[in-house]
Amino acid sequence: MSFVFRLLLKYAVIAIALYAALRFVDGLTFDGDTLAFLTITAVFWLINSLLRPVVKLLSLPLIILTFGLFTLVINIGLFWLTIWLSDVWGLGLHSAGPVPTIIGAVVVGVVSTALNWLVD
């Protein structure tokens, strides 16, 4: 597979995972258009690609101490950051509070992991 195709495939996986979270989690809403959704997907993709490795490296002792459960906290934080940036930039992704954000992060994580297993 070419590099560009793999990037597009990863982007599609994130888009599907975000769509699943919006569809199945009460309290997560999206009131934008298709371009806004694709922009949110790109923002989430960039956050996960650039910030996630740094945060995981810096929190490695906590990840080891909690037997990997701290990665869930990292996922929730990065998802919350995406929602916050979407709100600041007026892209239309909103959360009704911390519970939908937590559940949404779990849904995105589970769906993207399952799809990545199928794709790889």
C-alpha cells in the first residue's frame, strides 16, 4: 500500500469512529456541514498523530503504574481537546458535559481500534 493511501485510510477510520460516537452517544451533537465534519476529523487526526505520542511518553510512569489504564485518560483528554477546539473555531461539535465526552472517547477508541485491526 502506498503512503498516501494509508494516510487516507487512517483518516477514514477516524471519520467513521467520530460518526459512530455522534450517532450512539447522547449528549454529543454536531450541527455543522460536511466540510466542518471533515475539518474536525482532520483536527482529531492531527492531535492524535502529533500530541498523543508526546503525552504518552511524558506520562509513561503513570501508564506503567496503572497497567495501561492511564491511556484511557489520555484518550479522553485528546477527545475533549478536539471538542474544545471545535467549539472555539465554530465547527459545530459539542458535548453536553463530561459524561458524554468520556463515553464518546471510549466509543471512538473502540471503533477506531476495531477498524484499524481490519485495515492492517
